[in-house]
Amino acid sequence: MNISIGGFSFNNLRVEGKMDVFSYIETVHTQFGLQAIDLWNAFFADTSRPLWAVADDDTIKRIAQALKEREMTLANIAVDTAHLWDPDPEVREALHQNALSHLRAAEMLGAKSVRIDAVMHGSDTMSDEALTYIATRYHEYAARAAEGGYWVGPENHTGFALNPASIVRISEAVNHPNYGVLLHLGRWQHAVPSYARSSSSSEERQQFALAGDAQVIPWTKHVHIDQKTLQADHAPALLSPLLQAGYEGFWAVEYNAPQDQRAAIAHALQQLQSHLEAAVAATSSSQLE
């Protein structure tokens, strides 16, 4: 299985000044023995400004060299503060320019994929104007990605992108082979506790999560798995639909533990491996029936 770690998993250590991008790469490679890694742009961008500015070329080259020396695959870069939609045209253009600078950095780093959000916050409903703009930009980015040998697309992360119907509409409108979705398993409006209606039962939210995941599987090219999913009693069943659909991409743990993050991620990786093995077995068994 293709296993990776999402950069946000070590955000607390980053904020505390105890981990930078280079020690992050070394930790993933040496402590966890992985040959693949996800990066988050907070690790190599100036986060002191509203739109995080990507690092200078020398720093990007040093990061690329650190990955090359360890023969590591950069499975995905998650880019924040470069989302596509904002109702203000001037802000949209600034976001677009920031996205372009991060795409250039991704190309220098040899990334296999880049997550750029469709939207940050705001209305839960995507307007026709927003859809047209978002689809046009993603198609433009995907065309660029085709030349660089990677793919680009959204995550069900914030705003109306937390509605699976929005992701489906965007994906159908883009319709490009170098577009894809980073699926954060189960992260849908009524499945995440902070979004869940008080009257919804746990089982209802689980079914909503499965249904949301299923809708976007046709475009899924990378997966993030959080602690809530890893600890679920039915975790293998949450992973199985992707395997049944022939998913062959990376499975990345994204869990920013409140403390002892290295130990927490080590345990999370063990859980993920166990769940994947169970899901593979269940998928193989169902195919034989």
C-alpha cells in the first residue's frame, strides 16, 4: 500500500519551533521508514502575511535535494491561502497569483499532486458564477499540470466544498485527466461533529459520510485519513469502497495530535496499516463470492 503522512500532522511542533520542513522530512523517512511524504505549504511559506508567500528558490531547491537524497516521493502538497473562489475580483486575482507561485514550487519539487482549495469560508451554497470561475481555473491549472506530470484539484476541506454535490459539480465541469480530488474521508457537513445536526445519530452521520465519499470516488486521486476515522469501529468498511473502485493512490494520515505527536503518528500509521489489510481482505473476499 502507498502510505504517506500529511504535513498538518506536525503543526503543533511547527508552531512551537520544534520542527521545520527538513526535520519533518527526516522524521518521516527515518523514524517512520516511509518513502513518500505529503507537504503542507505552511512548512515552506511565509505565514506572517494573509496570503502565504512561497519560499525563495534556494529554499525550494534545498527541500527538493533533501527529498532526492532520501529517494522520497512527494505525493502531495496541500496549499492554503491560494483558494480559487472569493466574491471580490481583486482578492481572486491575488489568490490566483499565489496559486501560480505554488504550482511553480511544486514543479521544482517534483510533486505528484497539488491540493488547492476551491473556496475558504462563506456560504454553504456554490453559485453558478463561482462554479464557472472555479471550473475554469482548475481546467487551466490541470492543463499546466499535464505538462509537469502531476495533477491538481480540491479537497473537501472548507466552505461549500464540504458538500459532496459541490465537488461533483466542479469535477464534472472541469473534466480534465490532470484534475483530481484529495478526499478527506468522511469530512462532509453533517458527518463532522462541528457541522452535525444535534438530532442526527452517530449511525446517520456515518452513512452520510459513506455516501459523500462514494459520490466523489470517481475523481479521487489522494486520500487523507484523520484520527476519528482511524478509531472508528467500522474503519475498514470506510476504506473498502475505494479499494473496490480500484483506487491505487496514496493513503495519508493527517492527525495533529495535541501532544506527543511523533508517538501519536506512529500509532496512527499502525492503525492505518491494519485497517487497510482488513479492507483488502474483505474486498478480495467479496470479489470471490
